[in-house]
Amino acid sequence: MTYFKVTNRETRNELILTNDELLTFLKKNSVREYAISQTLSPKDKAFNEVLDTIAVSCFSVAFIILATNIITNLI
């Protein structure tokens, strides 16, 4: 399912709508007043944030282990 982020150009209010919701929204409102872009669904966005956090944590631990081994070998 495709999601769209609709932003009011004046007030900067943002909405996240599905394709069907966007069509009914644009029938009632002028397209010129809004900026529209594709976005991830809220569930996918939350999953990507968790995945990014896990990846950064793993790389940080690997860097600390590598730095510890290099310092230990130099001493």
C-alpha cells in the first residue's frame, strides 16, 4: 500500500494518507495549497528506526572491540 505525506504550505500541518484517502482529500481541497510526497507507512518507519538502532549498536561494539585489540597489541 502506498502512503503519501500531505503538507499544508501555509500552516505546515502534515498528514499521512493512503492512496484512497488522498483522492477523497484532494476532491475536497485544492492541490495548490498542499505539498505531496510519497512516504513509508508508520509501521515500516518504526521498523526502520529499530533496525537502524540495532545496526549502529553492532558497529559501535565492533569498533570498541577492534580498538581494544589494537591498543592491547601495541602495549
